[in-house]
Amino acid sequence: MKDKKWDLAALASIPLIMTLGNSMLIPVLPQISRELHISSFQVSLLITLYGLMAILMIPVAGYLSDRFGRKKIIMPSLIIAAAGGAVCIAAAWFTKGITAYWIIMGGRVLQGIGAAGAFPIVLPFVGDLFKDEKQVSKSLGLIETSNTFGKVLSPILGAYLGLLLWYAPFISIPVLCIISFLLVLFLVKEPERDREQQGLKDFMSGIAAILREHGRWLYAIFAIGGICMFVTFGVLFYLSETLEGKYSIHGVMKGLVLAIPLALLCLASYGSGKIIGQNKPRMKWIGCGGMFLVTAAMVITVFGSGLYWLVGLLSAGGIGIGIALPCMDALITEGIDQKNRGTITSLYSSMRFIGVALGPPVVSLLMSRGPWLLFGTMAAVSAAGGVLILLAVKPGEKKQGGSGQSEKKQFRLPLSMPQRAR
């Protein structure tokens, strides 16, 4: 992995920057709501629209990256994301009120399109760079850590920038995207690989065949990725609103409190990526344990009160999500044939963005119904994720030919393209 460390560092900048571009807004959403004279639900749509556009465009980006190359899709996507940030800045600078809101929403559309061709393509790119499964798992752990580190940094940085100017978080987005663009341009070398120039119809029929044959494992992992992001962004939105509305905590102090569960999520991601290695049964059981830890944390939260209790339990939930995500990343990336890796992992990324999109508005609607319904919903979806891992991810025996010895049990996803679709 040493000879690829600069490639990996440049690729790790992408989830960091894409996360900052979205999550930095969370601590300033109440401030944006006041400045633009819009409701809590309306301001939550700034997060939702970004996710929805990514959901729509990620499969397209995945297909294009499989056909034309990862780097050729990532680089223009970073420019589109930067342009979206510029539109948001112009809206805040030249207009105000509801007019500014709708133009900013347009900028968020561009940002979502750019995000679709950036972070989701990193996962298959890492799979292309490394042939050894242990290196892939460790590298994906670092990518997930970079993603979660962005979540840790974003509330602190977003809250600080919000003190300077309510739309300052938007100003940072083009700058960060250009930095990442230059890093990828000069440091990342895409490995040579065979890209068959098959038609879209044949390609789609092949993907459909894969999903029909191996959907049990894949759909479960897709759903778990979405659940993790739903809980993460829903909890962040709830905590941001509660810190400001109930505890009168504002500015950088608010950002620091928001960063506590995210920092633990980040550390858990790093540790999980190192522990799982290439042991697929271990990925299953660690991921399952992570989801049930989230479930327990959400249930226990409703039985106490006070800021320390709330932050402590939400931090435990963050640890559970941090444990589970690298396991899901590794299972889906290592189990997919290279020529289809971009498209299948893009579907997984789409589900994660569905979680991002649904979290804030669902929580904004549930907050008025009381903590039992809010955290009960979070616990239920987390438990569903744990059950999916338990029932749908099945290790199997694989014997070495001619040796008479069995390898360790491992989860297998033999996802090469069926011959009839090639």
C-alpha cells in the first residue's frame, strides 16, 4: 500500500470535502432559517435536495466510470460541485429572503450532481488500485474515516464560519473542491483495466442479472448503508436544533458538542477498517454488532434527560455506525467484479444518499411528536439493519482445490458479469 499512499491520500480528500460541503450547513441551518425567513422544514430541504440529486445521478456516474474510467468522471464532478457552491454564494450576496432560498436550492442541485460523480466513485476506485483484499479493507477503512472526519470537522468549522457570515460555509465549497481537483489531477494514477465497450442495453441486462442472482446480499447491504446515513443525519439535525433551542448553545461551542459523537464515529470507522482485514465472517458479525449497538443507544436515550445523557447515548450510536459502515463498504467492494464495481457500488451509494436526504426532514416532523416516537423510529430502523445483516449475509464454506483442506468460512459474492450479458 506504500506505493499507493499518495493516490489514496488524494482520493481520501474527496469524501472529506464532499462531507464538509453538506454537513457544514447543519449547525447553521437555524441561522439560515432566520436569515431567509423560512421554516425549519424548508431549511432541512437544503440537505434533502442535495441528497435527492445525488440519488438520481449516482447510477449514471457509476455506469460512466465503469465504461470510461473513474478519474474521467471524478474530475468534472468536482468542478460541477464547485460551481454549485458559487451559485449559492451569488444568491446570498445579491438577493435575500425567499428568492435567495430558491436560488440556493438551485446551487444545491448542482452540488448534488457533482457529489454523485465524486465520493461514490472513490469506493470502486480503491478496489481497482489494490488487488489484495486486506489492503482493500484497510484502504476502505481509511476512506470511511476520511468521510467521518469530515463529519467531525464540519460542525466546528460550519459553526465558526456561521459566526463570521451566515453563508460563509457556502464560500468554502468551491475552494475545497478545487484543492481536491488538483490533488486528483496530479497524484492519482488510474490503473489500466479492460473496459468492454458494450451497449447500455446489454450492460443494464447484465446488472439486472447480477441483482436477480445475488440480490439477497446486495439489497441488504444497500439498505444498511441507507439506514446508517438516515440515523446519522437525523440525529445531527435533532442535536443541532436541541442544542440551540433547549440548551441555548450557539456558535463554536455548539459545533464542538456536535463533533463529539462524530469524532467517536470516526475513530470507530478507523478501528473497524483495521480489525476486519479480509475476514468476511468477521465483517458480518462486527457490522451486526454495530447496528444493534445503535439500536440499544436509541432505546436507552428516551429513559434519561439532560445534555450529558443525550450526547453520551448519541455518541454510543455513532460508535455503532462507525463500526458497521467499513464492514459494509468492504463486503460490497471486494465481492464485485472490477468491470461492474462502479455501477453496483453506485447503487449502494445511492441508498446512503437516500438516508442523508430523509434524515433531517423526517426528524423535523417527528420532533414535535415527542422523544418516544422519534427515537423509537431510529431504534426500529437500526434493529432492521442488524437483522438484515444477521439473516441475509451468509458465510459459506470454500475448499481449496486438491489440497484437501478447507479455507476459513467466508462471505462470497461471486458477482462477475454473466456470460450471456457480456
